[in-house]
Amino acid sequence: MKNYLVTGGAGFIGSCLIRRLLKNGHKVTTIDNLTTGFKSNVPRNTNFIRGNCGDPKIYKKIANVKFDAIFHIAGQSSGEISFDDPVYDINANTTSTILLLKYALKSGCKRFIFASTMSVYGSKPDKPVKEISSTVPESFYGNSKLASENYLKIYQKYGIKYTSLRLFNVYGPGQNMKNLKQGMVSIYLSQMINDGKIHVKGSHLRYRDFIYIDDVIHYFTECLRNKKSIGKTINIGTGKKTYVYQIIKILTSLHKKKISVKYSGSTQGDINGIYADVKLKEKIFGKHTLTKLSDGLLRMYKNSIAVD
């Protein structure tokens, strides 16, 4: 049995990761300030600490704890919201990473797995984006995550064995459908179920790489056993380009009621399209059968209807 620290355990990805770690027989502590997460999301048998990872004082509560690895999932994860308060974005994303790295060194925890984002790339030509591609973020969020990646590289010199996973569009049951500024699929699904209409900000020809939550958790946990992932920055996506209109078509086909769809406006800092080159991911982790988009959306839709 191992002992892990997972930040952001009251959120979508963090809570799913904790459930997987607990299922595998491990102990888990989580830190979450409940800004966007919910206490009810934190799985039972988790040591929950309410607090901000960007606050140095919070680490006094785990000063004498020895963790086998740290998963840093917490942070402000909306490009749109990052324009509202860039200072908070830096504190939630970059400052928290620095403080966690300092804590890791002081406590002797060498393994550090970081949730980064596709937003570090910015706009790219219509082809799969590689990890070696240029990074020119177009949001404060993307910049704060990229800065965190660079701090990881510096701390590697002092013995931190990091892996940075650049997550593409993660979706699935349990995503916060009350937050209409984060998560393309959850936003459209929430509008469809609650309002009977969908408002898409931007063109129907925008495209993304949608990856199901269970597949994302698979790669996070694989980092624990796979030494080839140490010191690497890895795209976590499907490698498939999906247009916005295709997502809308699948979602509306699942719903029995007639849904109106409106395309207008735009989102600050948004990009037209991006999808992952996954060759490095497959080279490091090997082949993994990914959840089909239609199957994942069906599961998410059924779960949302049940909860609603």
C-alpha cells in the first residue's frame, strides 16, 4: 500500500483519480479549496484538507507526512475565467506548483505528476500537435500552466522525478455541469438538458480532441509504474479531430426533445482548433483501447439525466 497526495480531490479529475487509487488499495490525502469542487465529490476514506495549494500555511498540515507521489490536479482550469482575474490564475496554477515542489523536496517525495493542458500550445495549423511544437498560449491559463512546466524542469535538477501530462478536452460523468465557463461537452449538455437549447460561442467548424475521463485516469496511474514517463511531457488525447458540430449532433440525438442550436459570439482566448499527436504517449505507455466518443457521451448523458 502506497500513500499519495492528490490536489484538487473535490473536482472532476481529482475525485476520479482518488477513487482509482483507493480501489487499488492505497491511502490518499487531498487538498482542495472547494472553489469549483464539491466536498461531496471527495471519496470516502480520503484524508480531506480544505485549503489553497497556493497558500504556504496549508503545508504545515502535512509537514510530517511521507508521500510516495504527488499528483497535482488542482488549479484554475478555464481559459475564459483566467481573463477575469489573472492574478488568481497565477496563484492557483503557478504558485501552487512551486509551493508543492518545495514541499516535495523538503519532505523527500521525489515523484511528481502534473496535470498540464493543451492550452500551452496556442493556435496551430490543422495537423496533430506534437510535444516539441512551439508553445505560445493565448490565455492566462495556458501561460500559468506553461510556467509550471518550466518550474518542474528546474526542480528536476534537484531530484524531482516529474511527469507532465498535457490534457486535451477531458469529458465524462461527474463533470461540473453548473460551471458554464469550463468544459465544452458539459456546457452543451447542461444547456440542452436544462434549457432545451444550446448556445455555441464560435464556429461549428472549430475542433478539439475529446478524451474520456477513465482513459485519462489510466494514464495518470500508469505514470506510477512506468519509469519511461519520468522527465517527460506527454500529450494525453486520442489523436482524433472532432468538430463542434459533430459533438452537437451526437448530444442532440441522445435527447428525446427538440433542441435549438445557436452559433454566435466568441470566447476570449479561445482557439479555432487543436488535436494531439499521440506517438510519444503510445511509445511510453503502449497501446490502450480508448473509449469511443459516442459511448462516452452516452454514459455522460445517462449519468446527467439520472442526477438531474
